[in-house]
Amino acid sequence: MSASPSPIQKNVQAASETHSASFTKGHLALPPAKKYLVLTCMDARIDPAKAFGIELGDAHVIRNAGASTRDALRSIVISEQLLGTQEIVLVKHTGCGMLTFTNDDAYGLVDKNLGPEATAELKSRNVDFLPFSDLEQAIKVDIKYLQDTKLVPDSVTISGWIYEVETGRTRRVV
């Protein structure tokens, strides 16, 4: 670990100073005001607040590679059971990296870059990178996963969307 801050760390510090100088939202309640959560991909081309009309304090935003419901289940349960959300908006996107590889490809890269001990750890932890080859089908599979689990009550409204990184538009699939 470097003793001097990296350029990224310097940027975080500068942005924090600028942001906190005019910040006036410290009074917002812990639970999201509009009682919903958005699960979307971690892709850097998606700005969930702007793209999906989320104001600070409105909703939980959960992000992971591919907007995987299986990967996000722990956060979804916390959001609903502890903080009262009643709706899930799942948003995957065009041009997603999860469309470009298989589990075997990922395991091969880990083996090449990190070595056999890292690969053995992946296997012992039974890591599934959750790639998919069809965007709309992946949304339907993830929606079904949420509908089928006892951890998400039937009363929770669930919808699935595709965000087009090329146009900035979002369209409903399910």
C-alpha cells in the first residue's frame, strides 16, 4: 500500500470537499422515501440517479456485475425486511460485459493471472461468475428467481428493464 495518495484518492478527497461544502441533505431518513430499490449493473456508463430519475433519499441502488439478483439477494432482503422497500426495479443493459465470456473463460483468466492457488480457491468457494448470453432472457431468469424465492414476498412489485448505453433510453421487458 502506497504512503502517498494516488491520483484517484486525491480526486475523491477534492470531490468530497466540494460536495460537503454545499451538502444540505444530512437530515434524510435511513429508509428510502419512495420504498423501492433499483438493481443495476456496476458498468461505469450507467448513472442510475440520472438515467432512472432517482433523487437522493428516494431509493436503494444495488450494483453488481450484470445486475444479478442471485448476487444481490442479501442486499435485497435487507432493503425489504429492515428498511421497508416494496418494489424492485431490475435494470440490465446493452453492451454488458457479462455477455462476453463464460465461467470457463473467467476461471482461465484467474488461473493465468493469479495462478493455480487462486483457481483452487474459486473452485472451493464454488464461484459462479453468472455470465449470460441473451440479455432479455437473463432479465426473465432473474425476475423468476425473485418470484420463486421465499425471501421476496409476493406483495413486492418486480419489473425488469433494459438500459441502452448507446441512447440512454430504458425500456421495460417484464
